[in-house]
Amino acid sequence: MSVKSDNFFMDSVKDAAAGGLIALALFAVLIGMKAEVASGLGGQLGIVYRWGAVAVAVAIVFGGRLLLNLFVWKADTPVTQTAGSLLPNLQSFAPLGKYAMPIFLVLAVVLPFLLMSAYGARGSRQYLDLAILVTTYVMLGWGLNIVVGLAGLLDLGYVAFYAVGAYSYALLAEYFGFSFWICLPLAGILAAFWGIILGFPVLRLRGDYLAIVTLAFGEIIRVVLLNWYEFTGGPDGISGIPRPSFFGIEFTRGEGGFADTFGLEFSSIHRIIFLYYLILLMALITNFVTMRLRKLPVGRAWEALREDEIACRSLGINTTNTKLTAFALGAMFGGFAGSFFATRQGFISPESFTFIESAVILAIVVLGGLGSQIGVVIAAIVMIGGFEFFRGLEEYRMLVFGLLMVIIMVWKPRGLISTRNPSITLSGKKGKGISSDLVQEGHG
Amino acid sequence: MEYFLQQLINGVTLGSIYGLIAIGYTMVYGIIGMINFAHGDIFMVGAFIALIFIVTLGITASLPVALLILALIGVLIVSMALTAAWGWTVERIAYRPLRGSFRLAPLITAIGASIALQNFVQISQGARNKPLQPLISGGFTLTDGGADGSGFIVQLSYTQILIIVVTVALMIGFTLLINKTSLGRAQRACEQDRKMASLLGINVDRTISLTFVMGAGLASVAGLMFLLYYGVIDFYIGFLAGVKAFTAAVLGGIGSLPGAMLGGLLIGLIETFWSGYFSVEYKDVAAFSILAIVLIFMPEGLLGKPEVEKV
């Protein structure tokens, strides 16, 4: 027994030492020597040595690996297993899943009032802003979920439609003076239109090619927005985008304003609350439409397409049209969210529509569990909320974000919610969720 | 005509750099069928490692030519080794645990790894541009612009010659490696059928790791070339170069090594000619539009094998 544990310990230490050595090789140059434009050298590069930071980084890798070896990877009873057995079995949560959606919904609806009573009008502002941001990403995630989760089309340029929506509203408002409520449907239609234009030629392609073309398209849109100075303002963006009104009533102080009309005391928080409910409503509509469409022939065709494209074609489903509807609908919701973004910010520039945004939205969908609506909500709260939570770390947070994407994915490759509800079952009974091991992605 | 010649030279140089990066994409795609999104950032890491060694060793243009060349070869070898270590680590941490998982999972970890690498370099090396004094100056003047000096001066700099020569040499060496050595044979076997290859005694995991190591090594060569050619790098160069190199790989036919090189050259030429004759701002749009057009009419790329879908 003692021999075994001896070996076990030595093995762990050796393995951790190997990890530390590799970390030393990796970090010695990039952390240890910083190439900096020194002020004294006339603009030439000099090297600043920081061996202390390297030692810390290597120690972290060594220590982390040693602990993981001792307690998780090589241990007879991994700590994770012990910890897992302390928690109730996840299966017993399954009935709770039914209630999760209503609970989330109620919580979302009363959230502004909870915040207001807890922090007051002034203090709750930042939390409401965060809630709006998270909800925007939930909506974007749900929109992209139609494309990636249901139809199985890998779209790396979703932010392009978000940008189309935002710029549609901003430009229509700037050149024609249209109000938000006219522009909202127009922005969605325009984005859907772009989805069709883009989708028509490329949807015959295989999955990965589609990914790269959508990525390229996202970049094209951004480059055009950046360089078409006369029309879009280029890198300066568009400012002074009109704020939304409460069905014609402006959120202004004084006569005829929102507070005046409803006999309330004026407060700038009213508009924030209104924006929150607006995006919540838009997100819920997205969800509602998606859930309904899943039960229609077109929705079933999407999911069938995701599972097996060849089988679909041999059953007479028009795959191009099916993909195109998914693409256009996803784009439309992206456009709605985009015009909401424009009206909330009051200022947009191509900076907001970089590839990173697409990656974040895609990560939300995939981490949440493809095709799972509630998974998107959880992933959006975890990722965006966590992202804001780490705001104190400033420059480190994108690094943490990237690492978290890797870690969560390695830990749960199928996403957080990996069971699927069948859209149709035999004998009308409520079907159980299908475990992720039983479903296989096609190559849409 | 002179202008055209100059653009051609510039385009071939740029295309060589893209081609070197594209090989990494195409090999990885060929062997495990995933887009290694972090590859562009590996290229960026390679450029940074080369820069740091050049500055540390105090390599400047004032060194004697023979010494300069020796020093650059030394820098190249060290930075290839270190960049390869980065490539290996990324594969080990982010891709290997997900082997056999579903298709999108490694893509997400690849995007995560790309974001992490970019920000890691941004934090550790700072966000500002890193300018490097030109190391190799001068070149051949092919046309001197006529007797009255009104014509266009076409120049072929030593840096450009170096880039093209190194790329050609690496391509030849690499083709031999793939076609003649047992490692190359193992790679081709894994590409065709991983399960069968492992049944025949090939260590598939090791072969895949080596593929990543080789790809990263080539990317670091590209990084050094980029550094010598442009003389300035920052932590963000990996994204655009990566996307364009991937475009090149797809254009040439993904999975095909000569295709990657050809695609790289074409993308480099398209980009240079577009900026030379039309507009600099929209050069990326041109490259991506070509990609879309090629994919629509020739989905398997220029030199790729048409893929047969099996039920």
C-alpha cells in the first residue's frame, strides 16, 4: 500500500515538474522579457526583464498541476467525485427543469422592482444596465440558436446582422428621421434580407466552409462600415441616435413627458427600466417564435437537417430553403437586437461589431448546450455577468474569458444543458429529455 | 508595366508569408478536420519570440553580413522551437481532451485559445506597436526609371529575396518530409483513416501533436518573415493574417499542401494588386469576396479532392 502511494506521489510530482518545465519554456520569453520602446534609446526597442513574474507563473502551473494530480486526475477517489456525491444527483433536478423557465421569467419581470427597492433609483442603475446587457445577449443567443442550435449551421459572422440592424436604425433615423418603432421592423427585415442574400449562394456549402464564409462576410460588413466615411461616418460612428419613446411619449422632464403623463416624479431611471422591459419583451418574443417554429414542419425540418442532411434530402426536404429560412430568421432577430443596441447606446461605431462579438454569442450558444433555450440564458448570465464581475481585473478579463471558454468546453463539451426535449413524442405523453450521448450532430 | 512588376514582387512576398501560415491550417484540417482558430495567434507568438530574441541579442543592420545571417538563422531555430512548444501546448490543453467529441466543441476551444493567446501577449508584452529597425537594407534595382528618371523604379529588396527563398526551401523540405519519411507516411495514414492507422500501430495522438508542432514551426518562420518585411508587429496581427491564411488554405483546396501554397500566393497577389490598382481600404473585402466566389463555384478549392458524402 505504502509503495503504491509512494509511487503515486512521486508520479504526481514528476508530472507536475514536467508541466512546470514546459511552462518555463513557454513563459520565459513572453513574460520574462518584455520588448519595450525605451524612452532613452531614441525610439528603439529595449528589453525589460521580469524573471519574478516568470517564477510566479511557473509556480502556479506546477502547484496547480500537482494539486490536480493529487486530488483529481490520479487519485483513487477524485475530489470532484466526492464533491459531486455531496450535491444531490443532477437527475433529481430534472423535474425542476420544468419550473426553471417560469421561475426565470418571474424573476426577470420583477427584477427592476427588486433592484429599485434594494438599491434605490440611483444605485440600481448599474445593475439594470448589466441586466439589459445580459438580456441583449440572451436575445442574440436565442437568435443564433435558430441557426446553430436548431439548423446546425455554423455561423461565425452573426455580428454582421447585429451590425446591419444597428446601422439600419441609426441611418434611417439620421437621414429620414424615422422613429424607433418604425425602424425596428425595418431593421429586422433588412437584416433578414441580408441573411438571404448571403445565405443563398453559400448555403450549399459544407459546414466548415459555411463557417469561414460567414466569418468573411462579418469582416466585409465591418470593413465597409469602417471605410464608407460619407455614408456611415467610418470609425467616428454615428452619434445622437434618437432614444426610444414610450409609444410616442418621450422620456423627458416636464410637460408631456413620461413622468408627467403618468403622474410620476421625473427620474432618469424610467427610461432604463423601459429599455429593460423592451429588450426582455423582444427576447421573449424571439423565444416564443422559436419554440413555436420548432413544432411546425419547418422547425422539424431544421432539426432533421442538423441530424442528417442526406437523409433529409432523400425524404424530399428542400434543404436550401430550409437552411435559408433558418438563416433569415436568425438574422432578423439579430437585426432587432441590433436596432435595440443602437437606441440604447445612442452611439454606434464599427468597433462594437468585431469578430469577438460573434465569438461571444456563439460561445453562449454552444456553452449553453446547442438547441437549449434555457441553456442560452444560463450561459449568457455566466459569461456576460462573469465578464462584468471581473471588470476590476481590467486587462486580465479577456484572458480569463478565453481561458474559461476552453475550460468549460473541456469540462462539458456538450454544453451546460445537454439534454434535448423531443419536439414530438408517441402517444402524446410528455417525452423525457434525450441525453446528449444519444444525439449526433450532422454535417450541415 | 514597371508598376505591375513591382506589385507582382510584393504580392509574391506577401503570398509566401500567407502560404507558410496556410500550411498549418491545411495540415491540421486534413488530419483532424477542425479549423485551428488559434493558428493565427501562434503565428503572432512566433513573431514576438523572434522580435524578443533579435532585440536581446542586439542584432542590428550594422553587423557584418555573414554574422547577421548566422544570427538570424539562430533566432529562427530558437523561435521555431519555442513557438512549436506553444502549438503543442495549445493542442494538448484545448484540443486533445475533445477528440472524438462533437464537431463544434474544438472550434469553441480554439476560439477561446485564440482570445486567450491574444490577450496573454497583450498583457505580457504591452498593447503598443513594436517597431524594429530594418535589419536587411538594400536590394536590386530592376529598372531605374529611365534616363530622365521619370519612370517607375522597380525594386527587389534583399528581404523579399530572403522571404521567397526561405519559403521555397521550406516548401521543398516539407514536401519531402510528407512524402518520404515515416512520419509523413504516418500523417497521411491518419489523414485517411485514424482508426485504421492506430490499428496498424501508428501512435495517432503523437502524430497529431507533431502536426501541430510542425504547423506552429512554419507559422513562426512566417512570423519572423512578417517582422523583417513590415518591421512592426502588435498582438493583433494574428487574427487578420490567420483569417487570410485560412482563406488561402480553402482557396487552394483544404488538406492539400501545394494547394495551401498556391492559395497563399493567390491571396497575396489579389491583395497587393487590389491595393495597387483600386483601393487600399477594401483589400480585405477583395480577398474575402474571391473566397466566397471560389467556394460557390468550386467548393473543393483549386487543388482539393472533391469530397464524397457518405451515408
